[in-house]
Amino acid sequence: MVAAQVAPAAKDGETPTLHVYTDLIQIPVLVLGPNRERVAPIAGNRFFISLDSGPRYRVTHVRQEGDDPISLAIVFDVNGYEAELMPKMDDLIAGLAPLSLRPKDRVSTYALDCSLTRSADDIPPEPARLKVAVDDALESWIVRKQTKHRPDCKQSIHLWDALIYVTDELSKLPGRRVILVVTDGNDLGSRHGWNDLRFLAQTKGVAIFGMTETSSFMLPPYQRSPNEDAFNSVCELSGGMVIFANKGNVAERLKGFTVMLRERYIVEFPRPVDSKGGEHDLAVSIDKSHYFIRPSGISVPITDPALLADPTTVRADPSHAPEFGSRKVLVGPH
């Protein structure tokens, strides 16, 4: 949908000008069954959104993500208890191309060890290049495993700070932006809080998926550590989730992760006419369902007051756009 601004009739010898302003919001939405299983395709007319708990609005258009280009950053956090997942990770990531990761996609790889290092920056998903990128990322972990000795180093960056950096770098790239972080989800001293990461991921439109070997996320809340709940919140509030894997099924889980991305729904709706600055709550619902639904975030420019004041501006019809409610966004501690 666009709102068009047309200049007054041109005088002789002048060329009329048509100003066109985009007015359509588009977000990826992860939809799974109650037990995180794949579900059959869902009709677009069953999707609704609500802004700040305002009236439900049937979205304008819905489609599955399909072959949309993906910018994927893979982060290997080798400081925790995820070591069981690392052996053969180079072959497993390389094996995602060309069927799961496709020629239009791009991949960056990072390792979080004594510091955060990047071994590949926005490369095409060619098997040989992916294998080299993962090998380079995991080199320090491989040396440590072989020598059974951790290098004497002071960790200079921790999980939340590292993911904030990766999120910011990824936000500069086109396509559907996604982070897959192989980690135990524990942060041991970042300068920023998990909620800073959550806010940045939402505003930059980056969905974070975690892959962990740790099974303690399945424990009752009172038995979990605060970091585990925080990591789960970061993933789900950004439009992703935590994926559990072990040595026997990590290849299957990686392929399942890419399937989840391709099967996300791209939900489109007009920008509200009375858009105001600040953080707003966006809820996506599907009629007559109990699905696990996690939308990604997005930043939307507010309407220029000068544009609204211009008598030649063609204003959008408020009845054809969602309305804000009065609920304020609640966020956790930083």
C-alpha cells in the first residue's frame, strides 16, 4: 500500500511530480504447533494483529517465506557446556548448502571464546567455503580439545554483548536477518543486559534462534537459572526460539531450523494512521488455534508532520489500517 502526494497541475512547460510514500509493514512470523511441531499451511484470512492491545485487525496479506533471501549469522559460543554439539559442525553446516541454504542466502560466522572473532562475512553458502569458515571459527576450541588445556586468557566479551555486536552488524545487511547461536545461554558478565539485546533485535528486525545441548530449559521455572530464562526470552521475543539438540540429532535439528525459516509467514498490514514514536506491542493471533506464534520486530518511520499538513497529500483511510490500543509495553530488567 502507498500514500501518494500529487503536486498541483503543472504550468505550461513544467513536468508534474508524483511523490510516493511506502505505507506497508511486513514482518516474519514463526508459527509452530503447541509442542513446537510443524503445522500444515494456514489460510491467510485467519491471521490477525493487535497493536498495544487494540482492536484485532485482519492482516492485508499473508504468505510463507519460501525462497526469500536470508542473511544468517552463526555464532559458536565455546565457553559453555555445548561442546557435545561442536564435533563435525563444519561438515554439518557445509551440508546445509545448497538445499537448506540457497544461492541467494548469505552467511557470516563468529566464535565467542577469549574474544569475539568473525571467520566469514556475508559469504554465499557454498559447501567448501562454509566448511572453511566453521573450521576457522572453531580453531581455538579444537586446539583446546586436543591439548586438554584452556589457553590462559581473560574473556573480553560475553554473550549479551557479543550478540548485540552481531545483531548490529547483521542489521546492515539485506534479506531476512537471522542469528543462530550455539550456546548454553549463560552470560557471565556483559556490560549490557539481556533486555538491551532484546530491544536491539526487535528494532533491527533480527530473529535470534538458540541451539543448546543443555536440557535444563525443560526444568520447572523455579529450578532454572535467571540466565536460562533470559536467553529463552531473548530468542522468543525477537521472533525465534531455543532448539534442543544432542550429538545424535544435531544434523536433523540444523536442517529443521532452516525449514522453520522457510516456513515462517510473512504478514503484511498498513501502517496505522496515527503512528507515534516509541515502543509498541505487536501481537499476532491465528483464528481458532493454539499455535506457538512468535513475530519478529521491526522499526517503522512515523509520518512526517509536514507531509500530513501538505494539502496535496492523499491521506490513508483510517478504516483500512489497524488502530493502537492503550496498553503500554512492559519490559524486564536490564
